[in-house]
Amino acid sequence: MAKNTKATAVIFPLALLFVFGLARTSSTNTRATIVDPVAENIRVRKVVDQFFSEAKKRDWDAVAELMSTDFELYTDGASVFNKQAYVKVFKEDDMQLAYMELKDMEIRVSSDGQMAWAKYRGFFKTSTHNQPSTVETAETLIFKKEDEQWKITRAHVSMKPLNP
């Protein structure tokens, strides 16, 4: 009986380890995700370019399509806009983008290819209510994959007004 108890004491924990070990590995994705960072970087850049192209055309619905459902924009003035508020503000405004230049663009993609971030400096000449404005910005965009498409999920903008 003592031998039986010792064997059970050793085999039972091994059996548990084996069962739970198998359960854990079967639910874990063990396939290595191969990400082409250059290709993903290009795809992210296309979203940035498309975002500003649609904004210049004032197609705010097309701009919204490039944002994730949980999109949020943060400003240095501690303002936060969700997707609906952001689009609403621009639809109600008459801002016209006359000139735009993005400088020092840097894009990085996470090793699993599910997240990316872009940072750049912007130079914008706009007109709102017939008042010209020139601003320089420092911006950061965070992207995530939704249905294999890059979507902007977070944005931060710091603006510095310049003389028109």
C-alpha cells in the first residue's frame, strides 16, 4: 500500500502537469507570425497620406473610415475628441487646407505586425472663416490592425501658431 501511495503521489501531479500543459499549448498560437516591416511601414504611410488627402478634399466620412471605432485625439490643451466628435467639428467648420508639408516622418511597426506608430512634424496653411492661419505641429499617430487594415486608434497633436 505504501508503494501505491508513493506512486500515486508522483504520478498524479505529473498527470495534472501533462493535462494542463497540453491544454495551455493547444490554446496558444505557437505559429510564428512573419511580418515584413518594410511592407507594413509602406501600408501605414499610405494611411497617413490618404488621411491628409481626404482631409484636404473635406471628405470627413472618408477620413472617419481610416479611424478605429475607439479613436481618440489628444491635444496639448487637454482636449480629447473621440471619432464622432472629431468628424463633427470638421464637418461644421469651413476650414480649407491650402498647403501641407509633413517633415521628419518616422514609422515603426511592432514585431507582431498588429500595432504601428508614426511621428512627424507638420506645416499647414489653412483658412477658416476667411482668416488665414499657419501652424507648425508635432504629431503622433498610433495604428492598430482591424480586419487586416491599418486604422488610426490614437492621435496626439501639439500646435504652434506661426505668423501668416
